[in-house]
Amino acid sequence: MPKLKTHKGTAKRIKVTSTGKLTRRRAFGAHLLAKKSKSRKRRINTTAEITGGERKNIKRALGI
């Protein structure tokens, strides 16, 4: 079976930690920030871990 190419769009958006976890940025933090509360904006600014069935598909896309 041939090698799989890395999906570059996914590779730019997702970071693999040293323990093998997948992290991503949260959505809704780019614009319309005046109406969002400080606590909500702080939460948006943190990274999130990718879990569940989606993790398997992303790992395949990254070639891990």
C-alpha cells in the first residue's frame, strides 16, 4: 500500500502534543468581540483537545 500524503489544511490547524494528543483553536474568536463577555473571550482564546471519533479521522489525515 502506498504512503498517504499529509492533508496540509489539517496540518496547519492542528498541533500534536508530545504525549500524542491533538489540539485545535476554538471558533468564534475572530470578529464581533464587543458583544461577547470577557469570560467568554478568555474561554475562546484557550486551545481545545480533539476527542472521540473525529480524532481517528484527523490522525489518518495527518499520517500519524
